[in-house]
Amino acid sequence: MAVPQFLTVIEASRVLRIGRTVAYAETRRFRETDGREGIPCVEIGGQVRVPTAELERLAGCPIDETSIAAPVTPTDSAAVAGTTATEPTIGTTTTRPTRQTRTNRRTSQAPTLPFAS
């Protein structure tokens, strides 16, 4: 599979190893500063895309498929290894914790003041 000419902001964040929120903020900064700062991007039909060539220039190395692939989660790695995720023991039930009610804080007595009237 060839690397696409334009990446989503999330794919670009994986390449740069930064968070999604930071990546979106940096693309916004690029647009607000007319390209002086931030992650280079273009807006196409209301969607933000990062040109692969600009990202390679910024990263200083070529981008391959493995750098833009979604990270493997523990559940995914278990499926890849041919094992199953942890399952509840047979005969046990999972219950939701009960909601604790708030105790009534009002009392039948009027509050007393620390000074005499």
C-alpha cells in the first residue's frame, strides 16, 4: 500500500508522535498565521488534510505505512496472537454498583446562631 499524498490530522499526529488535540491546534495555528507556524495543512471541502511531502520535510525523513497505521490496542494484540481477551468466569455475574442516595441534610431544628439576639 502506498502512502497517500494527503493525511488526516490524526494520521499526521501519529507520524509526529503528538496527541490529536495538539495536532488540531497546530493545524489551526498554521491557518491563523498564514503558514508561518504550525503543521502545514490544506482545507478541502471543510476537512483539514496534511500534505505528506510537507510532513516528510517537517519530520526530516520519509513516511511509510507503518508510521501512519493505527496503534495496536491490547484487545487487538490478543486477537492477532490468536488468544481471546479476558472473559468473566462462568457462573459469575457482573453487577453494576448501586447508586448511593444522598442523605437528607435538613434537620427539623432551626439552626442556632453563635450570638444572642
